[in-house]
Amino acid sequence: MKSSSNRAAVLLFSSIVGVTFFTATNAKAVTLTADYSGLGTVYQDAAGQLYTTAAAGRTDVTSLVESDISTDFTYLQAAITLQWNETIHFQLTDLTGQGAVADSAINDEDANGRPSDSTIRISTGFNDFVDSTPFNNSEFTMSTGVTALGGGQVNNKVFGDSTSLMASSTYDFLTLMIHETEHSLGISSGSTRFVSLVGAPNATPGAPNRSLIISAGLSGLPSDYVIPIEANSAHFPGSPVGNDPFGYAVVADPGWQYGQRALPTALDIEAIGQIEGATSSQINLNYLASVPEPTSLALVAIGAIGFLGLRRRSV
């Protein structure tokens, strides 16, 4: 239902034959280019539904949508410092027939098997909280958590419930875009590397979950640990309830719902790093503290937790 990008501290904004690009310029990280040429003008009504056309009661929120996407890129590129280039195309379309709030598809891979071109489709027909201040999490009661894996403690939660009426009755658009971007970065059944590690999807009812092994060399923990992958999708199984070890991750299924914000955990980051062949020096679990403009000390504190070692659907 939610579905798969990354960028760093500085963005270049350019318009080429009507196509707007957001390009990451940090040479020490994955370089993501956001292509908004297929997005068009995005309108939103008071309930949060997105539209492709103007009408009474609808407001142009195109710049806010693009701002939330650029924040998504900022977080993920600060976290994944392995170098490769990827263009992500954004589209606004009706996916209600599929029950999908958004989805992601990898279109092409580079010579190393890493995604080089992908498409994220955002659905009309659902209520979304498009945050006008996406680096500021004040609309959510954010907290962090860890779980015992690999002989140590792994950050598995950077999560919060909404404190505002608008956010409580909508999907958090920032979380939605992080979810889809993570799929575009390789947690995807469309990724050759991902399938080679976890196996092909299995649609047989009752098929066992697959496994993604995170190496001790990548995590720095005493031993390898395993992230379960759903049999027929590229999601971690779990719900954000209690001590579920995987349910708070951005790519968890059923995972976050209305009125909840999930930011990348060590599980998300190390999964991408394992899939794409990163070394331990090419992932940054302190990514939140690395973001250029965190608007509160609380945000920086959340980022510092990541140093402990440590949706919505897409297949």
C-alpha cells in the first residue's frame, strides 16, 4: 500500500524543458535525482485527499509535496553513503482500485546491479498529511527503541503517533515517501540483488517468510542477524505494537497506519546497505543528527540513538 530515494545536505533545483529535478550533490552518497515531470500540479482538499485537477475547496500543494520528498531524500542519503546514481520519477495517479496509497517499481539497474531508474506512483483518493515543516516532528510524539539482534542492540524504532487532528486522520506523506524510496533503493522484488539474497516471491498461501541476513561485518555486531521478509512482498512482517522487533520499521507490513510517522531505523538502513553491497563505513546510523536543518534538539537526540548499533505497499 505504501512503497521505494536518498539525498544529502545540498540540493540543486533546475528546470529543463519543464521538468523539475531535485539532485543530490553529496559525492560521498547515493546520488538521487527526483523527476517531477510526470507529477503535474498537485491539489489537496481539507480532508487531505490529493487531486490532479483544481476545483473549489482544493489548494495547490505541489511545492509542499516536493518539499516532503526532498526531506525524504535528505534523510536517506545521509544514511546511505555508498555511491551510485539513481533517478526516481514521481507520478500522481489513481491507485484506489489496487488499494494502494502509493507504489514503487525499479525500471533499470546499473552495471553493479543497483537501481538506476525507478518510478514512484502516488495515489489520489486517500487522505494524506503533507507536512509544511517536514523536518519538524512536532505533530508526532516521536520516540526510539532497540531490539536484541546479532548479540547486541539494534535500533528498530524511530516512531510517533500524531498529536494534531489533521495528522491523526491521514497517512503521513513524509513516511509514505520514505517507504517508497526505500523500495526504490533496493528493498524490492524488482531488485536483482534483493532477490538473489532472499529468493523470489512466493504467492503460495501459507508460504514461509524469506530472510535477509545482515552480516556482522556490516552492522559491527558480534554476529549476523536476520530480518524476515514476507513471502510475497518486499516488506518486513510486523505491526508497530509493543515489542515487535520489526513492526516499527518504515518498510514493515502492516506497519504504520493513519496518524503515525516512521523514520528510517537501523533495520531499514542496514537492509539497504546489505542489499547494495555497502561496507560498514558506507552506512550512517547517526543520519538524523547529520541532517542540515533539524528544527529541534529533540530531532538531534533521536538521531544520536541510532549510534547504538546500533509503507505503502510495493513488491
